[in-house]
Amino acid sequence: MNSVNLGFFAGFGILPYLDPLVNELKYQDVVVLVPEYGVMANGLDATPRARPWLLALHPSFALKAVYPRNFAGLSMLLEDVVTLVRSKVESFQKLAFCWSSRPGFRKAGREMDLNGDLTESGQFHRVSEGSLLGRGTEMPRPFPLGNALARLNRFYSCALEKGAEVYFAWPAYPAPELSRNESQIRELEKDFRRNLHIPILGAPSDFAFPYRNFTNTVDHLDVEGKRLRTERLISLLEKRREYLKRVP
């Protein structure tokens, strides 16, 4: 079995990728969607800050998936083009002078030195538990999902037609932070279970870990945390698949 661990810069969201992903799905493929809480707080869509970089990475894709075909979409596009033009000189400077590589990692000057880059056995630069970025964050109530769940449901229907399986799993999060936002998370879970057609793996508490399993932010697990999360995810996935086999 081949597996692809596909991670995006969180600001890109996941909604823009659903249609292209459907086109790539094949019979018996298994997709597990695991958006961070911060991504859900942005409605699972690209944020204004990340939008220009989607345009830079793949203009034709961004024009189709990100910008509405109306005056508001045109205004967004022009704003993002201006942003990219202004940053062009700075970007070339970073590429020319800041980037260097070594086995398994890439880094760029001060910015990337703060975080590093994830590999199979690597992790982000570790900070103290008290300095984890995002610690103490107050989650929104309610989460501004808009039509996000409806779009996920359409993706699910298309995937089923192609003979693929799709599941949703809750993101890893520090247990104390989950408790701090217990009421918001409970409301979010109720919304998903009521309106999302995709089978949901476990509960948010199944992916709660101690602070020591996180590296630089409350969203990024260290190597041990990744191992634990993967084991839980596989266990829940196997149980869910066995259950669905027994359901008429």
C-alpha cells in the first residue's frame, strides 16, 4: 500500500484542493482529512494573507479555485497581484542569499531557522512548553464554517462515485488547550456530526496530547507525538472500516 502524507501551509486551507483531488482519486483510495483548528477557524478556506502565494505557486489553479468570478473576486485578484509585485525583489533576495540545504532539511536565514522543516524523522525547532506559539488561544464561537461542510459533502459524494473512501479526523492539540476551549470544541463537534456526511474518526479528545509532545506551536507534534497520533489514527480507522463493513 502506498501512502501520501500531504501537508499544506495552513493558510491555504483545504477547500481549494478538493476539486483537483477528486480528479486524482482512484478505486479503493483512502483519504483522511485532518485540518488544524486554526484552519477550521478560517472556514477551511485560504486566508487573505496566504492567497497571493497560492496565486504565485499555481496561477491557473488559483484563478479557478480561489477567486470568485465577480467584482469582489477581481478586486481580490488585483490586490494579490500588487502584493506579489511588491514582494518580488525581497523574494529573489531570499532565494539568492538565504537558502541553503542539508540532508532532510531546508532553511532560509532567520525566518526558517526558527522553525526548520519537517521530514519523516525531523521536527520543527523545539521551544519550551511555555513558549509554544498559540498557547492560550481562544477559539471562535461558533466556528465560521459557512458552506464549508456542504463543500466537503460534495467532495465525499464524488469520491464515493469513484470507489474511494474518505474520513475526517480531529487534529492533534495539547490537552490543556482543548480543555480551555471545551465548550467551543463541543459545539464544533456537534456541528460536524450533525451536518458532515463524511465518517468521523473518534472524538477531539482522542487526539489530545501533553505539551511535551509539541514542538514550536500548539499544532505541530514532535517525532514522538507524530508516532502516537499515527497509531491512534490507524486504530480508529481500522475500527471504523470494520464497523462500516457490518452495516447493511
